[in-house]
Amino acid sequence: MENGNLLTKVTIGKARASYAHVFHPTSISPTDTNLKYSVTLIIPKSETGLIEKIRAAMKNAYTNGMQSKWGGKAPKKPYDPLKDGDAEKPDDEAYADSYYISASCKTKPGVNKVKGYATIDGKRKLQTEEITDESEFYSGCYVYATVNFFPFDTSGNKGVACGLNNILKVEDGEPLGGRSSAESDFGDLSLPEEDMPFSPDNDPFRATTEDECPY
């Protein structure tokens, strides 16, 4: 209980990031001026403990909304932010055997990565640092995220939404959305000698039987 409301904050993870727009806000359509930062969090169904915490926080947000948003009347078809990937996206392997949640916010979320650990007041604490290179965070990487569920009543639409607070990248992953690596695109490309930055005889990547570094 906080300020008279049931607690609705959850740390979600480890989850896979998808539809990541965490550095620059975007809108649903070109005519929509309501810009938001957002990310979709893909959560394996095997994470039953985490799913229970999410459902409990959503229930608390719903309970809070009964008085704060809906005047004590339950919405007929309230929006549920926790989606079943197998049902909603059956043709997308990234969502197989998973749930997913779309979280968003109007102010830029904290986007961080692990720096290491430090002992503070005798306790081991995780240290993080801000991600400034936008290429480090992408759809497909693995993250932890703090979110807050809240009730809403907008233009006749009612339910529970998910607000994004902070994100911590913990692991790289296969990029989603058709993005490929430079190695996979150009690895088999054979360039003419004049386009190479070194001659074939001085190729630093050529196979060698020597143990010493070719550089």
C-alpha cells in the first residue's frame, strides 16, 4: 500500500526487448501528436513466478481504478496489457511460448547497462551506467525493466496500461525485425584486390600456423 493505493510496480526480467523506441519518442500514426518512448517486453511462459507478480500488480491497478477512474463501476471490456504471444502472434517465433507487454512513457526512460558490482555499507550492490551509444540497445537484446501498471479512462476506452520507468540491458541477442549483421551480409563477398585495405600477402586475418599474433 502506497499513498492509499495498492502497489503496482514490478521489475520484469529477464525479458527480450522488441519494438524498442527508448531513445526517441514515436507515435502510433503520422497524424498522432502523442509521442511516447516504448518497448515491448517478451516474457517466457516458464517464468511463472514473474507472471504471478505481474498479474497481482495489474489486479491492484484495476482495484485502484474502480474508485479513481471508473466511479465504482467495472468496465465491460477492460484493456489487458498482458498478451499471449501464441494467440496474438502465432506466426512470430520470437513470441512463441511467451507472454508480452507493451510499456511506454512520455518522458525518456533510464536506459542502462551493467557496469559491475561494488560493496556499499557492507552490501554487494549492482552498479549501472547509462547507454549513450544507441546501437547498443536494439530489438532482440535481453533486459530487465521496471514498470508501473495504472488504470485509464480515455475516449471511452478503459482498462489497465503499463508505464515504463527504467531499463537495464543485460545480454545481447539475435536482432529482431529483419535486422542482420554486417558479417552475415558481407561475409561471403569476394572483393577485388584494389578494394582491399591490404594486399593478399599482408592479410592480417589469413590462416596461420604460427602461434604469434599476426599484428
